Amino acid sequence: MFLEPFFGGSHRDFAEGLAAHSRHEIDLVTLPARFWKWRMRGAALHFWGKLQALSRRGRPLGSYDGLIASGLMSLSDFRSLAGAGCPPAMVYFHESQLTYPLSAGESFDAQFGFTDITTALSADRVVFNSRTHHERFFSELPGFLNMMPDCRPNWVAAAIRRKARVLHPGCRFEGGDLTRPRREDPPLIIWNHRWEFDKNPEGFFEGLDALMEGGTEFRLALLGERYRNIPAAFARARERYGGRIIHDGYIPDKNAYQNILRQGDIVVSTAFQENFGISVVEAIAAGCLPLLPRRLSYPEILPPEFHKEFLYEGHGDFVQKLAWLAMNASRMSDARRRLSRAMAVHAWEKASGAYDDLLAEMALSAGGGCGVPPSPADRDSVLDKPGRVG
């Protein structure tokens, strides 16, 4: 059983992709992708009530070999309600509240960080979607715990690390027709990220402004999922770029979305936060040339031989490389083919095997995840010592 309290964007892609490609039978139980803070606080209660009803219809929780949950739910709350009837559980961290950037005017709520910690402790297996995410989580954890004035549970890092691993999410895509000649129209630049602050649309549009000021022609497709609070930069972009925009809107139909990507020349990211980058992988596989920051997860998903040309450092380098790609994209067919082939490793057909093996191993070694105690060495290093507020 897969419990997904935020069934949208990358969370939905992952859940549906795993269920469709796994050799195991996976049932999805989901909630709409909104009110993420309330999902972390209350989704466990909702799911437990819903599963009680399902159990009365003949499919009790205990009949499953394993449980999967994303990190936007308190797994510790759910397992405490389920008790001994809960099967072994894997938590998949798309993001962590210890590392997620705050929007303007938002204050840090430490309780969400503690929910991440107790969720990881109560799981039998903890999976991060990239090495970058895994490393950032464990590098932030000591500082987070140091916020506590005393009685710091410093043993939790070692306890979580012992059962943590990295598995990139699979992607569902079809490569573009990379043998066709590119059109002589101005290059089509793709934005296919969420319309939210952490994807830094302001930085993206500043790059496009620089192209305009330099006289470089381009076309623009504004894709990506939208939520309640859309950054003002998108409204200004419609006015500024006008007829250059060939598409403006989220495309729920996968085939129609892929068709736009296959027409694209360049896919750009200016994100502040990205733990993997499914949208970028999809676009590269379809034939788009990437322009990505040399940070976050992008150096991890882009093979090293492409780093010099397609990763940038700082705004000046971004503008310079964007202008160069816009002027030369039509002549880079060999790079398109090599980049597209490199993304094949992320296809679900190849990625699902590692997940299937992990789920089978978890089911066979049932137990041991809930309430894992610290090791003697961990305990000895964290006796009740006074501390200062960090």
C-alpha cells in the first residue's frame, strides 16, 4: 500500500510510475495536492480512518506485505495508530523540511523538522531521491538538533543513517525524434517547473530580458504545475514577452506535454531548491539542451562530460551561456542525441528494479524499524548534558 498525502507534481509522478512499473502489486491511497502543512499534521489520521473502512470491505492493512509513504505525512503517527497490524514501512523523501527554503514572510516551524525525524525513525527503510538531498539532510540535522536547549537526541542521525539509502526516481518519457532537422524559427525555450518561489522564476525572466536587450530572438513555452499563490513574475512575463509565448498553461495530458517538449530547443532551470529534477530529465530526453545551475542535484543527474557547456555559475555566466545556446541550438544535434541517450538510465523500465528489490527485502525482513533504539555508542555520546540554544 502506498499512502500519498500530496498527490500532485513529482509526488504523483513517482507514485503512479512505481505502481505502473513495479513487479509488485501496489495500491495507491491518496489525498489532493494542497495544504501541505495540514497534510503533515493530519494526513495520518485521515488515512487511518479511511483504512478502517477499507478493512471492513475485506482489504485490511495487515494483508499487505509492506507500506510506502512519502515524507509529507507523519508515519510515526500512522504506525502508532496501526499498532502491531502495520506492515513494514518505507518512507520516500521527495523533500525535507530541514532543508526546504522559506518563502518571503514565512517563518521556520521546527515541528515539521521533528516530523521528518520521527517519520524516518519509525520507518524500516528511508529513501532519499538524490545523493544531494541525502547529504543535505544529514548535514543540516546536527544544527537543527542544536536548537534544543538541552536533552538533545543526537543519536537520531546515526539511527536514521543506518537504514537510509539513495534511489533516483524513475521517469516516464518517450524520447523525441532527434534525427529530424531543427526548425529555423527562433529557438523555443522551455519552462516546465512548478510556478512557485523556490523555482526562482524571477531569475529565469531576468535571463530572458537580457536576451531581448541583446537582440537575440526566442520563443517561450510556460509549462509546469500551478498552485494557489502564483508568483507575480509570471503576470509580468505575459505582458513583456507577448507573441513570443507559444504556450502558457499546465498540460495535464502526458502525450500533449511530451509533444511540446519535443518541439523545444532549450530547457532552463534557475531553481533555489531541487532535490532531483524530473521535469529537466523529461525535457532532455525529448531533445532539449539543458542550461542548469552548477549546484543542487543537477551536477548529479547530468553526466560530467556535459558540465562545462550546460551548467552555469552565477547570473553572468547564466546570461552568457543562455545567449550562446539560443544562437547555436539549431546546430547542436549531436549534443542533443548524446544527452537524450544519457537520460535513459532514469526511465522507470530501468529504475524500478532497485525499488522492487528494496521492497521485497523489507517485506522479508519484517520488523525492526519502528522505534529503533540508539546504539550503545550513540547513547554514551549523548547523555543528558546541558546545552545552549543555537
